[in-house]
Amino acid sequence: MKPAPEIISEIETNGFVWLQGCNRQYFEKITSEIGEIIFVTDVKVNPEGRAMVTSEKGLDFHTDHHKAKYIAWFCIEQTDKGGESILLETNQLFEKLGVEEQEELRNVRLFEHKVFDDDEDTYPFMIEENGNRSFYYSFWLAKEGISEKGRTAIRKFQELTNQTEHIKFKLNPDDILIIDNHKMLHGRTAIEGSKNRFLKRLWIKEKSFTI
Ligand SMILES: [Fe+2]
């Protein structure tokens, strides 16, 4: 099974890595090596729950909390119909926008749910540092405080997520998916059929290396 540095370099190249036929021990080992685990969620269908992550509906493209540099999923059970993972490279979409829309989005801050104590209410759609772009995109949280032009630019970006060819595959039990949450959008198709889909999801923060 692949060691952590190889996985990180694959994620840097492709934005994600999909590892088939692994096991739980390897998942725990690899995820603790690539960064610091800051949040763990059981992703299961809960028709009574209000959270989107536990709904059976399809989930449009988005990012998770900005503090998660990586999101890792381990598939324990999978439904027999639907529940496919979908991925899209965020910068590829951003580049398709006009210069004015890009400019608008540089100034847009989106609402973010408070998960950690030091979280602010909003976070920038994009942060650019040394030519390196990181994205945060929660389209359903595009609420107050955003200009009309900013809203139009978000709408345009959202349209692009639906018009652009995306990566789609289905995780099987014992599969691992790890994505760079700052570079890739993710979503999933509706969970139908047996609906016994069960994934472990980890939010992973980059380790800060000091020399
Ligand atoms: Fe998500």
C-alpha cells in the first residue's frame, strides 16, 4: 500500500487520490500521517436529520470547512443504487470566468458554519498567495453582505459547475478517497436503492513542518 509522501504527491498532481481495496487500519495510519485530524463524521443517511451530509438527496459541488486542507473518506458500506462521488477541479472553473467576474469573486466572503472556537462568520471564496489559489465554496451559504455583482459571479460559477465535465465514480467498501479541499469541489449523486451507505469522513489539517 502506498506510503504517505506518495499519496500527498498524487493529490498535489491530481487533486485527489482514490485507493481501492484497502482496510481500516491503513486508512487510520495514512490519514494521521498526511496531517492532523481535526474532525470526524459518520456519513450515513438520516432522513430525519437536517444536515445535508446525512440527507439522501444529491449534493451539488462544494467545499467543506476551510480548515480541512484534505478530506478523507473510508467506505464501510455502499448503497446499491446512486451515491456516486463527483469531483471537479475548482481553479479550472474559475479560469473559465470573465475577468470582471473573477475580480468580483476575489472580494466575496461566504458564510461559514462555526465548527471550531476561533471560526469567523465568513471566509473568502478565494485566497491567492504566491500564485497559489485556495478556494472555499459553500454556494448555499451565499447570504447577506454580498454585492449584486458578487452574487451574479457566484451564480455564474455555480452554472459552470453544472456545465463542466466532472469526475464520477462509486466508492466500494474498503475504498479510500482523499481530496485537496482547497483545490477540488466535491459532491455526490442521490442515494437510492438500499440506502445503507456508510462512510467515515475525516477533516485533515496540513501539518506545519518546522526545521
Ligand atoms: Fe462535503
